Amino acid sequence: MRHTSVRSALVIVLAAGVAACGSPAAAPAGGAAASTPAGGVASGPAGVATSTARSSPSAAPDLASPEEMARGIDVPWGLAFLPGGEALIAERDTGRVLRLAPGGRPALMRQVAGVDSGGEGGLLGLAVSPGFATDNLVYAYLTAANDNRVVRFRLDGGGQEVVFDGIAKASFHNGGRIAFGPDGMLYVGTGDAGNTASSQDPASPNGKILRITPDGDPAPGNPAADSPVYSLGHRNVQGLDWDPEGRLFATEFGQNDLDEVNLIRAGANYGWPQVEGEGGTQGGRFTNPLVTWPVREASPSGMAITAGTVYVAGLRGERLWTAPLDGDRLGTPTARLTGAYGRLRTVEVAPDGALWLTTSNTDGRGDVRDGDDRLLRFPAR
Ligand SMILES: [Ca+2]
């Protein structure tokens, strides 16, 4: 397996890009619009205020109280929060990372280098380092010229380091979600990139959930020593989150029939391409999903867990699926927000317990509405 540790990482100096884009600037306090050269980002339609209704981390998101936090975002994909509650948003096709301060408007934070967008590829997932307060690091999953890779950079500037590379790319099935687990390791959801055999190949990083150290090495305790593979037999994983007990759940896209939510166990095999949805386990070789949906009702990308509920953002299904957590199982799913905002890509929980949701109508597969794409917030109370 090809992978590059940070010690030998290619460092791409971003001086030119940063200079061209101006200094990273957070929106000023008090809600005034920041003036940035980020196209429509800070100069969207007037009257789009960032609301900051009180939210309690111990409460459940109120899906009946949407707040529009931003509009005019170009194919939002990754969404992550800084410890203080500011949001970082990745734009898939432009490769820009935007920063949204509470009470402000999105401002261009960084132009990620080497993004080769096309099809489903581009600048995809974002994750904030668990040690951000001291290391200032942000991680991103991106489609580059020849592969998919994870990079990191300091939010306050400087170069970009490759953390993990060599994940095959394609027009479709690039995976792209990254998240730090409660163990401090970085989990990476990948896709089969159209080569279904890779999902069952333990030597390939494709069609897997990978578990790596923050420096990009195979994480200690992985099922196979010196391998980044944590679970295999996946088709295209774009949703990852943990329950309060530390159990990992993940979404993946089905091909023709069935999307899945899986409970992820180290070393388990989730069946693709032999099985889509529920199927024979071949004597326990394969693990069946907890929940399935017809692809027209879901096509799930992001997933978030809060207040005892799993939230799954549906692209083609244009709805937010919710399902109650029941230990290591899920209760009966309920569809919410059906058709209200179009395609839904990413769902994340902010430090204050609010649920944030991104639309994905500008991704080439949706009907673009006035103001797309949007960033929505549902305070918890
Ligand atoms: Ca499966």
C-alpha cells in the first residue's frame, strides 16, 4: 500500500495561493458582512443573517426551527467546527475552505492546493484536530491529480502536508468523509472508485474505513499490524460518527437497491460487492447493515449522532433520516424535512449541540433554487 507519512510528506507551499486570495479573515463580530474576494460568499443576497439562537448540548435538535446560516455556497461538502463554535466549510469544486463566525458571514479562509475536482471528486471532508488549541491543524480529504488523499494545514497559514495518499480516484465513489474518533485517531471513509474488487482487497485503501494516526501512520491496534484498514467490504462511505459509548456507525451508498447504515467493528467485512444491503453472511464472513433504504429514498452522505438519535443526510432522497439509537441497534427510521431543501449532503453537530445541515443542489445533480447552496442550523433545546 502506498502511503506517505508526514515525515516524508510532500510539502506544498501555498504562498502564491494565499497571496492571491488575501489574508484569511474571520467575519467581524456583531454580524457585519466581511468584505472578501470570495466571490458570492460574503456578498450574497442581503438579509441573510446568521442567527445564533441558544442551543443546549444536552438537548435534541429542533428540526422545526431552521435557521439559515449562509447561502450561495458552491457545492458545500466538508463541515467541521472549531472549539469555539466557528464553522469551517469545504467547497468541493473550488477547493476553498470558508470560515463562518457566529454572527457573521462566511469568509474565505484558505484555498486548498492540488484539488482536482470533477465528477464526485474535489475538496471533500474536513476534520479539526483534537489538539487544535495547541496545533492549529485542520485535515482535509481531497481528490488530487492522481489519487484521493488526506492533507493537513495550520489554519493560521503556512504549508500543506500530505498525511495519507494513494487512495484510488474516479469520477464516482471517492468516499471522502474524515473524522477523529474518541480514541484520537483519524477515520477515513473511502469508496471503491469503480473497482469493486478493491473493497475486498485488504491491500487496497479503497472501499474501506481507514484508521490512521494524526500523522498518517497505521493506527496502533488496527486489525492487521501496519495496515490502515479498520473495516472492509464498503462501496462508498461518506458518513461516520460515534455514539456516547464510542461505537462507530457509518453510512454507505448502495448501487441499485439499498443504502446502508452499519455498526462498524474492527476487522469486520460489510460485504460489498458480494452483498448489497441484507444478504447471506457466508457463515459470518459478512456483517449485515442495521438499516437499509432504497437508494431513491436516501443516497446517504453525512451522518451525525446526538441526543440518542442518528441523523443521516439524503442526497437523492432529499430528506433527513432520523433513527433512535438503541444500544448497538437502531430503531425505526423517520424521514424529516422531505423535499424542503432539496439534496442534503452533510450533517454535523456543533459544540453547542445544534445540528448543522448543508444542501447540495449545486452539485450538478439537483434543481438549483434561489440561494443554493445553504447552510442550515437547528438549535438544540
Ligand atoms: Ca454492506
